[in-house]
Amino acid sequence: MKSVWLLLALGVTLAGMHDAHANPPQPAASSAGSQPADDPYLWLEDIHSARSMGWVKAQNARTTRQFIDNAEFVQTRDRILAVLDSDARIPGVNRMGDWLYNFWRDKAHPRGIWRRTTLAEYRKADPKWQLLLDVDALNKAEYKRWVFKGVQCLRPLYQRCLISLSPDGGDAVAVREFDIPSRSFVKGGFELPVAKTEAGWIDENTLYVGTDFGPGSLTESSYPRIVKEWQRGTPLATAVTVYAGKPTDLAVSAFHDPTPGFARDFVTVAKDFFHSELYQRTGGKLVRVEVPTDASADAHRQWLLVQTRSAWTVGGTTYPSGALLATKFDDFMAGQRHFSVLFEPDAHTSLASYSWTRHHLILDLMDDVKSRLEVLTPPPAAADTGPWQRQALPGAPPMSTISVVDTDPDRSDEYWLDVTGFLTPSALQRGVLGSVPAETIKQEPAFFDAARFRVSQHFVHSKDGTRVPYFEIAPKDLRLDGTNRTLLYGYGGFEVSLQPYYSGSVGRAWLDRGGVYVVANIRGGGEYGPAWHQAALKANRPRAYEDFAAVAEDLIRRGVTSAQHLGAEGGSNGGLLMGNMLTTYPQLFGAIACEVPLLDMKRYTHLSAGASWMAEYGNPDDPKQWAFIKTFSPYQNVKPGAHYPPVLFYTTTSDDRVGSVQARKMAAKMEGMGYRNVWLYENLEGGHGAGADNKQAALMHALAYDFLWDQLK
């Protein structure tokens, strides 16, 4: 039951991986002691000021002249755009009742269409779709530039929905009620203005709403502090408060589970990114679900699942970090503390995720970052206790990722799988546990010639002796002479795991040119469970950077490349990783692409949603914590007169999560020190991502790849 706000606050931008305001956000108010007098670039934090935007315009023009206004860039961009707009891509679907729903962008629909079809129709090579919402047509009618940000429909009929629309691709959205039978917005229906909002159905006439209710209603992290129950036909101002958190909380949210026979209401209070409190709401009263605050709890029908982040001693038994436990929900709330252990990690295996079907639980496991699935069946409902049956769910090729992308837990044991690998285009499979084995329904085409390449996994020991894995995708005839242009990608934060994936963009823009592509599974991620993440928290954050540097050194030692030909790329938290490669390990790289990054770790908690990440990095306003944070704050650690590799920063003006000011200030500071090989490009739209549509995303990706390719000669 991890709140959506934890996912929003995460800020994961895997820019190298995926072919992923009416009142524009302003800089957060700053404490007096947080504005260093010796920072001459604070003015760039005024995001939309004429001075700031004039500076951005000049930077964009300089970068455009150097890297965009040429035939090579146009070719790279168009090859990537052809992937993103291809009609042969798999239209990913999620089931709601008898229909399969899809959101689709292509050349004809740059902002996208929301549509649905039946399973029988979807099986066809060219399915017929029922159009529900055309965002481009909506924009034309309303003179807007809306970006579709998701939909939530009322179970079990799925006829009324809440559609979220961002004015610029940021996290702040307008929410409108939509009627599927009439395929139109509901006149006089539920509607919320642009804000960082979470709204969900209780019944057809009632919502849970967390939004900006006015001064003091948001947390210091810029997310809702108050959640209310709102009745149809009444002013939002009269909605009844369900829970009011503290300003220092990350976010507060509530949701209703309408499962027949197991209907329940819950309130989630996210204390920080990795700690939360879960309450069951019954008769207007809140009763705490007494699991550790760093564990995640999930109620499904009669079951309570608990996934631990640290060792938990309860009921006379100690359960390890990274375990998945099960018990009866009602028994637990009554005081019983006996659990069945559904998963326990070891040195090589961790739990990536789990998914319920009507009668089963599918575990998505990682063995040294490669996938396998298991199906667990609980004991009969009449049994008080008993073992869960366990069997393998086959279908994972070597060096692959197989993940559950949809199930139908209300009605059936249907499941949908995405099977992919670095050289294997995604296959969408469907099965029904116990009756229909998985069959491929859709197969993505190849966007580059994979037969020329091979995938290998390597391990290197980091500075402290920790064994760190990485994947290498390289030509089969690779010569280990140190001359290969090599791109090293990483993230290393927030328990995010980088598993094998297919990217037509990477294939066309990097591999087809003869380059080597490497993905580093450094600490801070979730590849080996919570302990792998916790090993790089706060004061230990440099362990992640040591791991990435160790991979770079191993590539050089093995003769795959040399520092002159080795580039690095990362976004968001991975942008902070890039900033530390730039300032701490510049001798290892020939060029760096630093995307929508965190960089000023002294000011980050006072910018955009930065306060939400203190559990990951620490609080820079605490002198004791600043003592270690400053060791990995690139903005403070960049120095004049050093030999830094060329660096490209890209960001978006509408990024209301990390914020554009981080990249702006770093570029300005380096230029002020006299560095000429510093480049910045800021897209207006796109939020914390590469763009608001495929054309913008293609431009940003092509810019990064072409910049790196040109610099690594």
C-alpha cells in the first residue's frame, strides 16, 4: 500500500532507458540560513523571471548551434522518433472489467489518445479501438497544452473515472470526472484545479481528496498534508477532514478498497520516503496497522502481506530484512502475530515485486539482477493456517526481465507479462493460472540488428570489497584495445533496480554506431533488496559513487574502453551520480550527460519537492549532517582550474519535482569559473522527464547521445 506520493516523490528519470500551470511552480520559501551569501547564482532559482528565462534562452541557443543544428543530429533524432512513434510498438493495456484500456502517442496524436478494446479484438494484428479521449483535440478546443497523467476508474463497473491532466507535464495536475459510456467529461461533476493532488473513489458520489486546500495545507515537501472526504454536489470547502498530518510529513493520502466482502478504508501517512504509518478507517475512527514504519503493508481480501526493510522481531520470531510475510488481516488487527514466510532473501536473490490474481500470488524475483517468477497459492479460506503452495512460472530467457504488468484480481486468475532483454524486443504474454498457459499476444519488432551484439554480465569489487554487477552490451567482434566508445549508465538510489530492458533508442543511437552500452547495478538501488539500498544512504552515499567508479575502472582495465572514450549518463538521482563523477572522478570519463539532476545538496530541501528526500540524503540544515552531505554535493565541490570532462546538463522548466534550477546553477557556476565545455539545454515542457510528447523526448535523447558520441572521439 505504498502511497502514490512515495512514487511521485521518487523522481526516477531513466532517460537512457525508455522510449519513457495555471499557477506555475515557484521556488519554495527558504530559511534565512539556507541562502549562502557567497552563492552568486541564487537569482536562477526564480524559475520564470525574465532574467532567468533570458539566460536559459541564450544557453539553449548556444547548445542548439553546437549540437542540434546539423544533419547528424537530425538523423539521430529522427531515428529515435521513428521508434517512439512506430505503429508496430506494443500498445500496453490494463484490464478494467470486460475491456482493455490503452493510452497511445504517435505522430498523428502527439499528446495522445485514451482508448479501449476487447480481448478478442486485441488479439488481432490491427485491433479496432473505441476512442475515449483525444488529448490533442481537447487542447485545440480549450486552447491548452494538457499532458495526460493517468486515470482512476470506479470499481467494479468502471464507468466513472477521474482523469489527471498536467498543464506542462509536471506533477501538478487538474482532475476531472469522466463518463465512459458517453465518452465525455461530466458537466457539474467532480473537478479539481491544478495542484499536486491525489483523489480516489469511495463510491459514485464520494471521493477522498488530498490537494492544496489553501495556506498551510501542504507539507514542506509540497504534497498534501490533509486528506478529506468530499461529497458530490457540495463545495470542496465543506469537505470533511479525515486526517491532518504534520508539515514535516512527506504526504497524507486515503483510499477505499471496494472488494465485495472485504471492503475497507485506509489512511497512509508517509513520514518520509521510507517510513509510513497505515491506519484502517472504521466508523470514523482510525486504527493503526501495527507493522514497522519502514515496512510496507498490503491488505488483499482476507490477507495482510508485510514486506520488511529491516529485521523485525514479533511474536517470538525474527524476520529478516527483505522478507515477505503473510497472515490473516482480521487476526492481525485482533492481536495475532503469527506469519507465514512467503519469501526470504539470500546473497543473490531479492524480491522485485508481487502481484495478486483472484486466487494466487505471483512473486517477481531477481537472481543476480535477472528475473524468475514463482506462483504461490494460499491455504484454503476455511483453514486457519497452513503452508502456501509454491511453483515456478516458466518463461524467463537468460539475461532477461520478466515482469507482471497486469492482473484481474477481482474476477479471475488472468495475468499479463512483459518479457524483455537488452537484445530481445518486448513480448506481451497472457495466461490464466491453472487453466491457460502464457501465450504471446503481441511482439514488439526489432528496431536494430541484435545479431551483431552480445550481452554479458560482469562483477567487480568496489573500494570496500563489495561485489558489484554490471551488464555489458557490445559488438560480438569487440576488440579489447581501449578504443571503443562506451556509454556507462547508472542510477543508484531509492531501491530502484536496473534490470535488462530493450531500447530501440539505445540500439539505434548508440549500438548501431558501434558503441558499447553498459548498465551498472550500484548500491543505492534495490538489486539485492533493502540492504543494497541502505548501504548507500546518507553518510554512506559515496559507496554508490565508488561502485560506479569501480565499474568504469574495470571497463578500462579489461580494455573495453579508455577514459578518453568512456562516457557516463544518468538522470534525477542519477544526475547527482553524474555530478559526483564529474567532480570526484573526472579522470575516468571523456564526457558526461547529466539529466534533470540534483546537484546543489546544500539547497535541495528548499527547492521544489526536495524536502521529501531527506531520508535518502540527509538534512543539510543540520550542521552534523551537512558535514557528510557536502562531501557529495557537486555544486559545492566543483573547483576552478580542474580538468573536468565536457558535460551536458539538460532539464525542463516545468520540472516541479527536482526543479530546473539545479542544472542551471551548476552550468552557470562552471561557466563562471571559466569552463567552456559546459552545455545546458532546458526544455519548457515535460516535467521531470524528457518531454511532453515523443518529438520532445526524441530531441532530448538525441542531444545526449550525439553529445557523448562527438566528445568520445
